[in-house]
Amino acid sequence: MAASQSSSAVGNTNIMLAIFEKKTNTVDLYRPLRNYIAFHYSEREAQNLEDDLQTLKQLRSDLERHSDPSLPARRDLFITYFKALCQTETRFPISSEPDHVNALTFVWFDAFKPKQKASQQNIHLEKGAVLFNLAAVYSQIGLTFDRNTVDGRRQASHAFMAAAGSFGFLRENASMKISVGSSTTLDLSVECAGMLEKLMLAQAQECVFENTIAKGSTPGVCAKISRQVGLYYEEALAALNVAPLSQHFDKSWIVHVQLKTAIFYAEACYRYGLELHEKEEIAEEIARLKSAVSVLTEAKKNSRGAAAQLLDAINKLEVNINRNLERAVKENDRVYLMRVPPASSLSPLPAFAMVKPMVMSEVLDASKEKMFASLVPDNSAKALSRYTEMVDGIIRTQAEKLQQASELTRVRLREMELPDSILALEGNFTLPTNLKEDVEAVQISGGPAGLESELQQLKDLRRVNQELLVQTEELLQKESREDAQFRSQFGTKWTRPQSSTLTKNLLDRLNRFAGNLKQAAESDARIERSVREHAALMAILDARPIESALPSLARPIMSFDQNEDAIVGSLKQSLRQLETLGAQRAGLEDMLREMKRKDDILPKLMTSTGSYEDLFKKEIAKYDHISEDIAQNIEAQEQLLLQIQAQNDDFSVIFNLEDYKASREKSYKQIEAAIAKFREIKDNINEGLKFYVTLQDAITNVKQQSNDFVMTRNIQCREMIEDVQRQVAGLSFQDKNTGGYNNNYPSVGNQNQRSNTQTDPRPQNPYYQPSEQPPVSSYAHPPPSYGHSHHQPPPPYQIPPTSTAPYPPPQVHQQQPPANHDYGQPAYPGWRAPYYNNAPTHPQQQQPGPRPPYTIPSPYPPPHQGGYYKQQ
């Protein structure tokens, strides 16, 4: 046993164990195997396989001499040698039999009692010892990593999982074969391999716990992971405390595992107590902490020979637990006054396994190895192929029988609607899976009761957009009034363009936005009406659980013979028997496949001296017993189904099952209709939310342009006032172009045009140049009004196009954009047909826009491809 500790943030509990390798005596594999090849095959074959024999000899020599001291190299050596042994086993019968390789004897010493040794004339001991040493090397590799770092702890955890996988592979594939030998050691037994597997898993989970603490995970998560560490240690301790391991291991092993078990149980109680304290479940917190203190106190009584780091860890943990316990007791006595439950009444602490043994079957798979590949005789290979076909035929036939029986059971029960009718009588009936998933999706999204809050969101967003429109209009109107005031004051000297000629494009956009908002409000009203009108229909979706809204299968009001309970009881018993038969079939099928997996007769074929047919009959007879069990199971099921059919007929008559089915189907249709209506309304609300969010961005954009325009006009206003004042004072400005200011204010639709006849010596580029847009009709409806129009505004709830910027930045030579590439697009496309029959046609063809930049996800796919909004 090797030990290592880490001074990580977790504390001094991080002392872990590694396993030393088993020792062996020198064995010459080369000469006995070569003699066997030369004798049973030919000298030529022996010469052809010389390289394979030398390779096997060198692997065994390296294993004995530790030629490369590095642990990774040692690990690779054991893996390679184990694969070579697998190839050797299938071609060389190693035993004391005269015709076998009988000159080989493998000797291995116990890893924990080095004076004890095992000596066997078979390859099973050699393979088991190699697997043990592979696991030991993995455990030693786990101690080499720096567990003060995240990567170090992760790599150490993986190494310990590999060690656990190796010990598990030893337990499942070699321990039993070794135990039947002439002599063996306890370290290769099933009990010892299982104990070491759990010990390695505990250390791997402990590394994960260290990482969890280092990441600052919640106390609840830390408690679950810590508890699983303790459970693994408990399993290892249980194996160490009973025969045959109780007298085989040094006392320090048992003390170490016992203290680890106590520490991580107490650690789980401590972390779980923190979570309970946050929830103000003080009584259970006190009980958990008292239980932890009791376990630590008991562990310290048997701590002689333990490492000082473990004792120090126990003391520190005990101080923390006592501090929290004292605090919880005081709070309970002063505030909560809860009754502390006894420790025996507490439920087991929750645990969560984050590790599992590495699957070694792939690592140790020797099927692709080429060593001694030419040694198998043709007749043996053909015989093996024939036997495999025979086994496959049996497996295939029996598996088909099992599957047909299971399918017959499902069909017959579905026809009789069992066990659904029994569950309905007991009040445990559930909806069909698809319908239940739909209902759960509706309830998760808020259900019908949550539609009111979403309708309020529509109102709030509509109000915000309306306020933005009013603010933007007031900003432009204020600037226009100031311009008119100065124009009246200075007369002809006030030569800059009027505001109305410059803001026409902005006002047109505001008009279109207002029109959209008006029609969006109408669409919102339709949604609200639909919610009110269908509230009674959708109310069933708020039932929790939904099954409470379904009709129940009731007992008859009057009964003449009072045999309802007897009929129900016999039917339940028959169904339980049928379920038992189904479980038996599943077990039989697994047994068939497992028998085939373990059925390897190649060594017997290669060593057989008699007829292959006799060997086949003997080996294939292994499957007769399971075939008989399958036939009996199927026959019993047929009889039981006939009995269930008769019992179900009586049940249907007494409980009037037909009326119940009709009532249930009616409820299903009501639920389906409610779900469809909810989805329709939900989709319409989502479209409205997307519309308002996108329109708000568009209005904000126009407001920003209006702010820029007003700021530029104010600057130019001050400059013109100064010029007019200087002119009035008699100053001469003969070098100044009198039309310069006009050039600084291009009208909408003619922006960036410059005078070609005069040049202003000063830079006159304006701060704002409105984007060139063609005139678009405004709206005609009650205030707020931004202009006059003879055209009906486009319908609301259409997402403005985003493929091109609706408000391009000022540029000198900008191409004129299409008339409808702005935010005056129709919204709610699905509503145009029912609500715009009398609306005049827009003068320009409407272009469909791309998807909006904002997406509010909906839990349901759109019910109609043409648009989300449908007539309510």
C-alpha cells in the first residue's frame, strides 16, 4: 500500500492509497511453446512463428525485470502482455495433461502477504496477476498527479476509474477461473477484487468532490457528491470487515477506510446542513449535525494507527460542525422552537455518483492482434465456424419466440385496455403520452391563467411606442415653431429652408407608425376578446394534475351479488402474473445472449482428439434447458391471457366500461380543443410582442434622427442670427454666397444636392441629412395625427424588414431606396383578409420583409404557414 496526500483547499482528508504490484518468479515461455509447435504442427511452423515467440518472451522478461521504471510504460507493458496471453490461450493448451504444454508453471506472490504464493499450470493465474498489476499501476499513476490543480484532480480521478475498471475486469473474467486451481492467493479472489474496485471508485469520486469544492458549488451539490464518496468507502469497509478479507489486510487498511467513511458521511451532513439552514429547516439541520458529530466521535475511538492527516481532518471538521450545531440550536431555542426529529427518522442523505469503472473490454481487446495468427488449423477454424452457426440458429429461433410472445401480450392488453381501466378505477389514470406532453407544455408556459400578464405586456409595449411617437412629434413641432418665429421676426433676411420642407420624410414615417399602432390596438382587442370568450374552454388546462379534470370510473351504485371486489382482485392478480412472465422472458433472452458470449470452444476444438460431432452435441446441449424454459413461459402466458379475457369481460359489464370510455373520449377532445385554442392565442400574442419590440426600435431610430436634425438646426439658427445681426449693423459680407444656407438643408427626396454656381468658403456640411425616401401616404384617424393622407395605412403587426437599414446614414451620392423599405410595413399578416376587405389598395405593391431582428420563442410551431394571427 502506497499513500499520498494533497494540501488542496479541501483539507487534509485528501490522503489516498495505491496498490503495490504482485511479484513473480522467472518463467521461460519460449522453449515450451516452441516445442509444442514443432511437435504438433511442424518445425517450419515453429520457425515462421519465431518472431512471435521472441516477442512473448521479451514481454515476460520486461515484466519481471522492470526494464522501464516509468508508470505509463509499465501500464502499456501489462496491456500488451495481457493481449498476447489472450492469443496464447486460444492456441496453446497449458495444463498438466500429457498432450498439452505441461512444462510451464506460473508462480505469483500475494500483494498484501508477500510470503504467500500461488503456483498453477494454467494461463488463468498469469492473466489474473497481470490484470491485478495493471490495476495497481493505474492506482499509482493516480497518486502522481498534482491534486492542487483542476487538471490534476481530473487526471487522478480518471486514473482511479481505470484502476477500478481493471479490478472489475479481474473479478468478472479471471478470479473464478483462478480459484479452481491447485493453489491461489486471496488478493486475486472475487472478494478482494470487488473491495479494491470500490476503494478506487471512492478515491475517484473524492477527486471529483475536491473539484466541486474548488469550483464553489452549492452546498446541496457538494453534499450529494460527498455522500457518494462515503457510500463507496462503506462498501469497501464492509468487505474488509468480513471473511475472508478481515484477517488478510493490515489493521491500518481497515482504520483508513473506516475514517474515510466517517469523514465523508459527516462532510455530507455538514454540507447538507448548510442547505437546510438556508431553507430555515432548522430542526432537520440540528438532527443531521448531531448525527455527524456522533459518527466522528465513534470513528475517533478506533483511530489507532491512522495517519495524522486524517485525524487532523476529523478534528477540523468536528469544530466546523459543532459551531454550526451550536448556532442552529440557539436559533431554534430563540426563534423557531421546532421539535428536533430523532436520527432514526431521517431519510437517507441524497447521493450522486460522478464516476464509474472504466470499460476495460475495449482496452484489453485482443481480437485484432496478429500474434500466432497462422497457428490455428483449418479444420479447427471450420469446425468453430460450424458450431457458431449452430448456436446462432438456436439463439435466433428462441429470441424470435420471446419477442413474438411479448408482442402478443402488448396487443391483447391494448385491445382489452388493460391495465388502464384498473388504474382509472383506482384514480391513477393518466392521459395518453402525446396529449399529456402537450398539456404539460401549456402549463409550463404559464397556462391560460398566464395569458392576462402577457396581454398586459402588449398594452405596456403599445403605450411605450405611443409615448415615443408623441415625444418625437413634439420635438419636431417645437423646432418648427421656433423657425416660424424667427422667419416672422427677420422676414426676407431669414433665408434658410422652412422646417416643414425638411421634416416631411420624418413626419411621414411617424404617420405610418401611428397607423400601425392603431391597427395593432385593434388586433390586441381581438385577442382579449378571444381570451374572454374561450376562458371556459381553456380552464381545463389549469387543472393540476390534468387527470383531476377527467371522468372517473366509479363503482356501480347498486350491486346484487356484491362481487365487484372479487372480480377486480382476481384481474389484478392475473395481470401481476402476466407481468412476472414478461420479466422472466426478458431474463431468459439476456441469459441466451450471455451464454453465447461466453461460449468459446476454440481451446476444446484445438485440443480435441475425438469427433467434432460428439463435441458439438455435448456443447450444444447447454442450450436445451433454457429452450425448455422459454417454451413453458410461452405456454403459461397463453393460458393466462385466456383467463384475463374472461375476467375483463365480467369487469366491463359490472363497471359499465363502455359509457366510461365515451365520457373519457369526450374529455380528450375537449382538452385537444383547449390546447389548439391556447396555442392560437399564444402565437398571436407572441407575434404582437415581436411587432411592438421591433417597432419600438424603429421609432427610437427616428427619434434619434429627429434629435440630430433639431440640434443641427439650432446650430445653424445661431449662425444665421449672428449673420443677420451683422448685416443690420452695416457689416460687409461681399465674399459670402447668399444662397449658402439653402444648400445646407436639402429637402426630402433631393438630399445632398449642391449649388454649382457659388462656393461657400466655410464648410457648411449639416449635422443631419434626412434619408431620401419617396412620399408615402399617411393615415387618417383620430389623434395623434402627423399629417394628411388619402390612403388607408397598411395593416399592423408586420415585422419591418431588416435586410437593409431602414434609416441609412447620410451619404453624398446615395441611391434612392425602395418605397416600402422602412418601418411602415403592415403587421399581423394573418389578419389582413378578415379585417381589410374595405381598405383601399396601397399604391405600391407590398414587399414581404425578412424575419425581425427580435425573436420571442414560442413553445409551439406556428399552426398556419400564412401568418400567426388568425381570426378569433
